[in-house]
Amino acid sequence: MRLRKPKESKILLTLSSDFDRAEFLKEYWQKKPVVLRQLFPEFTDPLTPEELAGCACEEQVESRLVCEDEEGSFSLQHGPFDEKDFTSLPESHYTLLVQAMDQWFDEVAELKRAFDFVPSWRVDDVMISYASENGGVGPHFDNYDVFLIQGLGRRRWRLGQNCDGNTPLKEGSPLRLIEDFETTQDLVLEPGDVLYVPPGVAHWGEAVSKSLCYSLGFRAPSEGEMLEGFSDFLISRAGESRYEDPAPTLPRELNEIEAGSLTNSFARLKQQVDDVSLFQQWFGCHVTQPKYPELIVPLSGEQAEFAQHALEDAESLSHHPSSRFAFLEDSESDSLFLFADGQAAKFPLTLKESLARLCETTPLSGETLDNFLAEPRLNELLLRLVKQGSLQID
């Protein structure tokens, strides 16, 4: 089921003229939190709390409901929810969080494009939270950068200490709450204000009044995740070659692993790990993996069979809302990789301008689309992307 998209844009995304992107990246990005007052001077919410609750009832949508009791303990429920779940809620101290609303509402996706000073492949999604009065999710920290954009109402934010994997967490809580929160800043966001919080900085938000907050998070894979992912990638490409003895000599000790054997095995593995081209391919595929791949449905049957005809008759092509595109230039081989939803394809550097354009979220149409279709390699690429569901014919 496709969720409703508003017919008319209800959100104004003109950034404040006072905002200096370069200065922000230099002074604050991944360094320290900052409040960007009225970054969106005329911000209007793209959907209502009631519409957000309706989204939380959908099977395809990831949602959570957090409630705080009189003793300050939190409970957590996962969606999809039923309408009656909301009618029984108290007047205060609860928060509804709905993930990836940018994939269902064009106006919410515009929020991502407003932060165009950070590479698009780093962006994860936009989560929207509705909080009743005094609603919040407790003191916590994230392992990634986040912009907290205030919509409806007002929300109090307390900032705290720097945290890491050794920071004590409250036992027995379904949420990853900090045991001892140390307030360093106390502030209130008004509609249009934005709070930037770097990775590891503790923060605690509570609604002063009924409130909508838009959280733009960024992907930040851990070293462990990257090691595991790259290792799996190398293993999938490994052949059947096996260990071979270096120039054999009589062993000094039958039970000793000699240095030559280690050196030989290590060199063979290192040759694979040090292959920059292989790492480039894996990394691009990894960071463009869609968060919800099940939403991208490949064409089948007659749709796939007649995809080329449909492509030639198309007025425009657009990215699937869940799709992720990026490209990477390989100067050593005078080529570049295009990545789309975890898949890689190699092209000559002469096509860089076209492939960079393809990665943009603006639909392909008119003369631009005609030029793509006239180039055999690009035509074949578009057909493949349409068939796999990454591009949609409008």
C-alpha cells in the first residue's frame, strides 16, 4: 500500500540567509552541538499529528510508542498500531516516533535536500516524532550526527556530556538511557529552529507543549561493521586456491609454525585487503544499500518484458523514494563506479557528467532524458535500473 502524499507542498524550505554552510562544517560538524535559530524562517509542518498517527498504523512503516510513568520509568511498544491504541493514551508524557517519513512524503524528503552541504550518501532518513506535553524518550546519545528540526509547538532540550561505548546505561530499561546525565546546556526550540548534535553527545528532549520534531540522521557504520562487510565481500570473491608451502626445507621442529609460512599466508591475504579497487566497489555498494529494500519491487512479467517501450515513451524518470545513488571516480583506471541500491557498475570517465546527473534526486525529463536514451550505454543502464525498481517511470 502506498501512503498518501500531499498534493500541494505545505513546507517552505528556504534556509536563513545568515546560515554559512562552510563555517558550520568547519566549526561544528562532528565537533560540538549548536542551535541554529530560525534556520527555516517560515517552517510549516508537512503533515499533522493525526496523519502521523495514521502512518504508524501502516504495515510497511517502522514506528514506536514511548510512554513515561509517574515514577520516571519508560515503556516501549512497536508498531504497526491500531487507532484504538491512540485513544487510550494519557494526556501527557508519551511520544510517537515514525521512521523514514521521507520515503512516503515528498515534502519531508525536501528536508534532506535542504542540507545539501553534507554528501547525500551519508544521509539516512527523516524520523518524525510527535510528543504530548512533557513527552520524550529520556536521556540518551546517538552514534551518528543528527539535526533536530522543530515544527509544531516547543521542545526543551538539555545537552550533556560526551559518551561512548563505556558510558553506563540504565539497567532494565527498553531504551538505551544514560545512567547519569550531566546537563551542560538547557534550551528551548521554537518552530523553525534546528539543533545539531554530533555523535556521542548526550541529549534529552521534552515537549513543552504538543510538539512535532523532525530528526535527520546520518549513516555512520562502525569499524566492526565495515570489517565484517568487507570481509564477507572478499570471501564471496575468493576462489578455490589454498595454502601453499613456501620453498620447503627440513623443519627445525615438527610442531613449530615457521616464519616463512606466516609471511607467505599473510602476503596472500594482504594482497586482497590492499586492493583499493575492491574496497571502492564494496564501500559504494555498502553505503547505498537501501534501509528498506523490501519496498523496492523489481518489475516482473509483462512490465519487465515491455520496459524498454515504456522507457522510450516516458515523460520523466525519478528515483524510487527508498533508493540510494552515488558515484565514485577511479582516477587510476580512468573510469568511475555508479552505485544504485547496493549494486555497482563501471563506466568510462567520459560519462561522468551524465552519471552524476543520474544520482541527483531531480527527475530526468525532456532533452536530458532524450540524451540518456540516445547513448546506448546509458540507455541500457536506465533499463536495468527501471527493471530492478531503482528508477520509476512517471
